[in-house]
Amino acid sequence: MINAVGNRMTREIARQSKLSDQLDRIQQQISGGKKLLRASDDPVASRRIATIGRAQASATTWAANIKTASAQVSQADTALASVGNLLTRARELTLSASSATTNPADRASIAAELSAIADEIDGLAATRDSNGEPLFAATAKQVRFDADNSFAPVPSAGDVFVVGGNSLSTGLRDAAAAIAAGDATAMGAALTALDASIGHVADQRAAMGLSAVRLERIGDSLEARGITLADERSAVEDTDLSVAIAQLNAQNLTLEAAQAAFARINRQTLFDILG
């Protein structure tokens, strides 16, 4: 009989210890906000959380790439707007120089301004981004923006500043030389080349405008995907406070009742048990 009572007491102590452990666990879930305290709690859920975490880390990197690329596209568009304006000014100067009424002194002045414009365009071609890297690189830089999109947001220097095998600045210096020499035929060719250059730069700006729109669209998609991932992770990982608090109260009542009953039983004497 005494052994039986001892066994019951041992089992009851173990049960109360288990209830106490469960209470501690629920309290940790509430205080930490996470219902999975270790991977062994739910291996399937833990694997899903790890998968979501990797996807979120990739999305963070891609979002940073989009932000950087968008800034570069904006900077490149500003630079090309300046190039376009300079080329338009160069065309006006060349057209003026080709007039029969323009004297040699005026042509010399125009040639000097064209050379200065060529220098400005070379400076714009050498523009650097916020990281100190060439904005218009020798080879266009491919960047990944999500699992399915990888492209160069800014074209290469050759794509932008070279037309018909000649750089824009070289064409301007050739025009300046033709004007200084009063070579009407060469000035006519320079005007044709300038028209082509102006159209080329406009096309490059349009292409970068498309890149900007594409980056915005990918960014919106990433943001929406990020919200979905965060919601899914929260559903798997986060503690439902209302449920956890209800469980805590229930477990606490159960433990208190068990402890009270255990205390009453243990107040019995040996004679009470034997009787």
C-alpha cells in the first residue's frame, strides 16, 4: 500500500513538473513573440521559416540593387539631358558658321566653343556614380533584380557616346576644325553627323526611361511579395497572443488545482492512509 501511494505521488509530481514546464514554455512564447522556441518543436514549420528567411534575404539584396540602379538611371538621364542640350547648341553653332555671312573671326570663335562643348561631353562621359564607379562603364554592368530579371540599367559608354564609329566629342572637334578652315563641305557633313548624334542621344534617354519603368515595376512586385512572405512567416512563427494567454490561464488553473489537491493528500497521516 505504501509503495502504491509512493508511486502515485511520484507520478503526480512528474505531472505537475510537466505542467510547470508547459507554463514556462507558453510564457516564453508570449514574452518572445515566437511560438517555435527550437527547431525540434516543429521541424516542418522550422524548415519553412528557414526557406522564407532565405527568400527575404534575397529580396532585401534585390531591393537594394533596385534602389541603386534607379539612382544610377536618374543620374544617367540627367547627364544625357545635358549632352542633348550641348549637341543642340553645337548644331546651332555649326549652322551659323556655315552661313556665307559669317566672317573668319566669328568662325574661330564658334570653333573654340565647339571644342569646349566637346570637352564638356567628355566630362559627362566620365561621370561617376555615388560609389565612385564610372556611371557609363566600358561594358554595361548586368545586375540581378529578382529571380527572373537581370539586366544593365545604364548602357555602356560606347553605346551612349559613340555614333557611327566616332565618339560624340570627336565629331564635335572635327566640326570645329572644318569651321576654322571654312570648309563648307565638311561643315555640311558635320551638321548631318550632329543630327544623327542628337537623335542617338534621344534614343538612349528613351531606353533608360524604359529601364526606370521596369525597375519600378519590379520593385512593386518585390514589395508585394515581401508582404506575402512576411504574413506567411508570421502565421508560422509568431505567437498568437490571444490563444497563448488563454492556454496560459488554463494551464495555470490546472497546475494550481493539482498543487492544492496534492497538498491536501499529503496532509494525511500514515494511519489515515493505512486506515
